[in-house]
Amino acid sequence: ADVVCHLAYPDVRSAYVTAFDRLKAAPVALPISGQSIPYNAQSFADDVSQLLVTSSGVATLPGLIYAVAAGHYEGLIPNIEQKLKITPDQLPDLGLWYTMSCPENALTTPNKIAVAQEAYPEAFRQAGPFSGLNSYRLCQAVGDLPPAAPAPAVGTTPALFLIGQFDPLTPPAWTQSAASTLRNSFVEQFPGQGHALAGNSPCAQTIMV
């Protein structure tokens, strides 16, 4: 399947940059549920990041990116329609996110975040509500939390890491880094998967239970 995908979409990265630049230069208005919804380059970047969460989203991305790069935006509409139907009770519980991310944000500053983002091309800078400076501001609103440990965790307790190949939130490279200081750690990477392994990979679910 990967070979066939590569033959059909040989340079997804370049197509993504083309799509981003196209929408940056000329944002569009998408007809969705009887409304005209503004859509720009950052909207596109956020949608791509979101689709990388699930295996079904990962499977649709190459074709979607190539279509948008060519100026065809119809494929964007189903994902936006789905997001607009979400009710407050369907949103994720942010408590776990706060306890993981905010102690790490306590170790940085807005200037350090800005400098780090400058190292990446604009199309690859995550700017969603839970990334970069937006993440920092959310944590500032929560209040003071104990900062995270400045050094990596070290130990011999057995640890199992399950990671999706295309996870944009906790990339495989981060997993390998975390595992490197845990002597009895095991890393299992799942091809074709994104971030939400627990809800999308029966194999990962079997390992966890």
C-alpha cells in the first residue's frame, strides 16, 4: 500500500507547502451547511495536524493535500462539517493535558518558544490552540503549577512505549529519546497510525490490556 501511495503522491511534503502557500496568498470561503466559512493557510495546517491523529485521517491525507495544492477544496468540507457538529460534552477532558503540558511550559518563556518556532518553515509551525504560544498562554491562565523535572527520567522499571508512525503530537523521535534513559524500556511503533492509538489500533489495544 505504501508503494502504491508513493507512486500516486510522490512528494507530499512539496504538495503540502504548495497548498499552504496557495491558501496564504488567497484564502477561500467554503460553503458548509448553508454558511460561508473562511478558510486560510493556518486552517489547513490545523486540519492536517488533526487528521494525523487517526489512521483513517492519515489514509486520506496524501490525496487531500494534492487536491488542495491544485486548488480543489471540496475534500476539506466533510472534516469541517464533522467538527461543527461536535457538542461541548464531546470535547476532550483537558485536565490530563494541563497536568502534562503546563509543568513543561513552566520551564520556558514566550521568547524561547518564538525562537524555536523560527527554526521551522512557516508551513510546519503548529499554531493550534494547544501548541506553541497558545499552549503557553493557556497554562498561564490556569495558574502556577510545579515545573517539570529539567532532566530526563532515569530508571530500571519496565516501561512500554506505543507510538504511531505519523504521530504529530508525540513524534516517534521523542519516544526514542524518552526510552533512551529507561534501561528496561520497549518501543513498539505502529505503521500507518497517528496519535490516537488507543481508539484506532486493535493491536495496540490488545497490548495495553
